[in-house]
Amino acid sequence: MIKNRDLIQRLAEGNRRYLTASAAGGDVSPSARRKTAAEGQRPYAIVVACSDSRVIPESIFSAGIGELFVIRVAGNVLDNHQLGSIEYAAAHLHCRLILVLGHTGCGAVSAALNGGGDGFIRYITDEILAAVGQERDPDAACCLNVEHAVGIIRREFALHPEIPSADLDILGAVYDIATGEVRWL
Ligand SMILES: [Zn+2]
């Protein structure tokens, strides 16, 4: 059951603005910068996204300074550092919406489907392969990879003393790098 429908609406509305030619974008003005520096950050959502240069969460959701707590890592995979970042934003900044955002044409997913990478990349492709199993269709694999990360977050924070899971939404979505649309899973 969705609890933070207003926050999800805010993301969806931001994406709609991004899709229009007259997209206003988020507030990155000097006054917004000074205000958040003085008063602290109160991001309304945590977004776990890929490092791909075509996937810019703040732009995709028309978000400005202080609005999104973004964690970017190739293939939007999770390890303890990412989970620590999520924990910080949920427990201490009181974010109540966590979104894992995969995307079409993901090179990390493709690398995993093509047998995995070398060096440190292998840590990423191994995690994606664990998520996708025998699936070899890139779009289906992308969705499975997102759902895998959503499952990890749900499990890890199910009984967290400082994060009330009753108030939390943990969702997945896929961003289309050609159309700019976010498809909610
Ligand atoms: Zn990617």
C-alpha cells in the first residue's frame, strides 16, 4: 500500500515538467542555496540511480537544491556504502520515499548480460547477474535489477529502530533515456 502518495505525485509531476519544452527545472538559485545552507537539507525523496551521464535525477524530476537525496552508482546496485547513505537519509533526514531508478540502455546491465566485466567492474556485473538470473532480455533484466535492489532495501530496513517502515514507500521505476519518461514498476 502506498503511504506517501503526495511525494510520488511530486516526482511524477516533476517528470511531466521535464518532458515539456517549457520545463522550468528545479530551483538552483543563489537564494535556494543560501536557504538550504542556513537551514539544512530536507530532501523529500531518496533516489538510487545509475551513474550513466544521460540519467540526471534532479533534471528528470525537475528538482532543485535540497529536494532529492541522490545515490548514483553504475547499474544502480547496492552495497553497504549505498545502504549507509539510504539509512542516513531515511533515519536522520526523515525521507519517507525511496526510489530505485533503473534506465533503458544501461551499459552495466548489458555488460552483465554479456558475461560480466573485469577488474572492479565485476563487483557490479556479478550483483546484476545475481539479480537477473537466466533473463537475457535487456529491458526485462533492467526491471529485475531494480526489483532486486528494492527487495534488498525492504529487507534491510524492515526492522530498523529509527526508520518507521509503516511510513516508508520503497519503489522501483525505469527511466527511458530516449523519451525522458519514468515508468513506475
Ligand atoms: Zn546504467
